[in-house]
Amino acid sequence: MKIIISPAKNIRTDRDVLGPRSTPVFLAQANMLRSYLRSMKYEELKAVLHCNDAIAARNFERYQKMDLQSGLTAALLAYDGL
């Protein structure tokens, strides 16, 4: 199995269309991954994501502020990219 962590340029938030029915199955693993990504320095994160400075900066900030418990949007609806 491959897991892709995409450095999205834009993330849509829409809490009205499809609200959560339960706790995500992989919430514990997502928390571990978020903690790991938060612990990275900017340059390390940029290297892992293989992206330009603008996208790296935006995603670095996202990981610092990310709250996996509230204001959630389904990943399928949130992703805005190729």
C-alpha cells in the first residue's frame, strides 16, 4: 500500500455538505503523522513534500495550526488539485 501526502495548493473547507458521522478510522495514525510533520523544520518539510517555497510555506503553517478534532471536511471534498 502506498500513502500519498499531497502538499495541496488549496484546501476547501465545507462543513455543510457532508458532516462527519463518526470518528475517522485512522485518527490515531493521523495524529502521529501530524506530530511528526509539525516537528520538522521548514526546510525538512519542503524537501519531504518536493514543492516550491510558496506551497511549502502554506503547508508548514497548516501543519502548525491543524486541528484534527473540529471543523472537519471530508478529504475527498477538501482536496483541490490534480
